[in-house]
Amino acid sequence: MGSSTTLIPSIDLVHRVLEAEASYTLSRLKILEQLPGNPIGVAYRRIGEAGLAMMARHLPSPSFNSARGLRAVDVHELRPLVEWYRDGGVSGRFEMVPGDYGAALGQELGRLGYYQSEFHVAMYGVPDQSPAVETNVEVDLVTSPAMMEEYLDAYVRGWGIPEPHHDRFKANVRPWLGQPGWSLYVGRIDGKAAAAAILYVDRGVAYLADATTDPAFRGRGFHAALLARRLRDADGAGADLACSGAAFLSTSHRNMERVGLRVLFTRAIWTPFPKPALPV
């Protein structure tokens, strides 16, 4: 793979990655917003120069109920955002990244009842036609409604979506097929569709999103194969930067390192203090 050393870490790269992540997540929310009556309760608002706060009142997904892209000068926006989330009936979370973070942000979040609860790494590299991966997994681009059903079956199994919700979830997200900038992939072994992933390309940045594998098929190279195929297609689409995210030192993180992606930054996730079980 093209070495990420040709892309020296910079605040410009950090901002490009953040913009791609936000663009992808917002595009997903807008698809849900278009459902008749907005049953998911989608809302979003821009903050300052680059911040974006998103809400999905009836969908307990952390990424859909988060504020990101905030900068040190946006400290005065925190209280209104906390109130916005509370008025919407969701806790909300705040994602802070090196380069844009200022101590006043953390101090204000602490005052408002939030604490840093976890880390999440952002990976980056140069798209390439030959990422190093050895696997017998076949990866196909989803190009038809029939393939979309295979994709959705693998997706719901991989993400552990409860079976009673399968039909509604699939109906809500079938519009993913054919969205501008989106490419959907299904991974197969011995003809069995068992994994799914998304490539989202926007303004020269390729975001490798939402890869998942049916638990019954994990450990057989699906994630690595999906990464490699998307990196090749990102190069073919003219992207000059590829990025993704993972829990620190997770299997996904290590697989990304194996195909040549490297850590660009580690974000801090701030969530509300849990209510104490006993008075303190």
C-alpha cells in the first residue's frame, strides 16, 4: 500500500477526516429523516466553524446522538447543546480531538456533568491498488436489489440487530443503494454472504465505514478483505486520502494497520456521568 508517511499528520488532515466522517453520518441521518413523519426524530445543527451536532431521538445509536468538530473557541456552545440533547430526551455525547481541543472545553463539560469515558482511533492512509492481505473471501460490489437483500441479511446479523426489528431496519435503509458517493459491499465465503461494508467518497476522501461480519464467520478474513477491496476502489475513484475508525487495539484497529492504515489521532469521547447507585 502507498505509505502513509507520504501524508505527514497535520491539522488539515485531521479536519478532512472529521469532515468526511460527519458528511457520511449526516447522509445516513438524512435518509432516515425522509421517512414519512420523521419517526426516528432526526435533528441536527451546525456549530461554529466546523461543528455538527446530531440527534436521533428514537434510535439509541451513539454516533447519531453526538456532537463533533467542536473547537476550543466553541466552549460557549456546550451548555446550549447539552440542553438541546436533554430536551430531546437523549444523553448526547461529545467527541474531542487533538489539535482542536482546549482545556476550557473539558472543564465546561465536567461542570455540565460529562466525563471522558472512552477513546476511539482515527486511521488514515493513501488509497492503493495492492493492499497486503491474504484471504479466500470474495468481495462483491452491491449492484442490484437482490444483492442488496444479501447485504442487509449480513449487516443485521453482523451488527446483532434483534430479529424482531430486521424488517423495519431493512425497509428504512434500502435507500442506501444508489446514494451519491456510496458503495456497498458484501463478503462471501463458499458462496455464503456473511459480511458487509460501506465505502463513502466525498471531496477526495474515502471513508471506510460500517464493516461487520456475521459472528458465525468471524476470524476468517472478512474484515481484511473488505478493507483491501475498498482501498482499491477508493484509489480508482480518485481519492487521495482514506480513513476509518476503530476502538483502540481492537481487531478492526489491528486489521487496518495490516493493510497500511496508521493512527492519525485518538479522539476522547465524553458522556454523562452515570447516576450514582447510592447517595454520595
